[in-house]
Amino acid sequence: MKKLLWPLCVFLVLLSAFGLGLTAAYLTEEFSYDQIKNSGCRIPDMAAHTIGILHEGDYPGMSDFPVTAEQAAPGRAVLNALRAQRYTRALPFLKPGKNGIAVREVSGCSSFYIAYWDGKHLWASGKEENQWQGYTPSNPDKLQETLKSLCD
């Protein structure tokens, strides 16, 4: 019996080390904002503020006048702040926090939410409809400061 116990213990230790290695690789892989960006999610119910991203020269909604560079500047600043970060995945069982900032992109007559910032994690729309995937930015304090200044 003792002869069978040692190989079993060694096998279990190796299997758990392999599993921990895969988990560590999953949680430490870095992404750029453009790699995690999706579109089409509904607004998170817990959003306290919304930042709209307008594109210069576009005609949002039923507008007869194109968006000026001045009107598009806050949206460019938000996208630049999001793109300046590197992201790692958040733990899969975490949920978005309340009273965050939703980022909505407006293009012509359509508008869709592309991200939600809860103060700790950036939530991008996942592969399934109305599913949010969490990511931890490389400098959350700087992202928080930038987004807060643009939503006030």
C-alpha cells in the first residue's frame, strides 16, 4: 500500500503545480485596451456617471451639425487614458462595483457601452451578450483621476 501512495502523492503535487501555473499565467497575461475592447453591452445598472465618446465629423443621433474637435476632445482623452494602460485579467468570480463610470461610444444613430470603470477594475463587454469581463489596469489611480475629471 505504501508503494502506491508515494506515486499518487507525487502525481497530485505535480497536477496541482500545473494547475497553479495555468492560473498564474491566466491572471498575469497583459493586454492593451484595443485587445479587450468589444461593443454592444447594455449599461451596467450600477453606473453613477456616463462619459460619451463622440468622433469629430460624425453626426450623432438626429443632429444636423457635425461634431467639432472641441466636442470630441473629452472622448479622445478617455480613449487615450484607456489605451495608455496595460491590463491583466481580474479574478473570474468578481463582479463590477457600484457607482462607477460607464463609457459609451456614439457613432451616427447608434450608441453602445464599451467599458465600465468601478474604481478598481475596468469592465469590458465579454463575448456573451450582457456579460462583463474584468481587467486590472497597470495604474488604476491615474485612470481613476482621468475619468473622474472628465465626467464632472
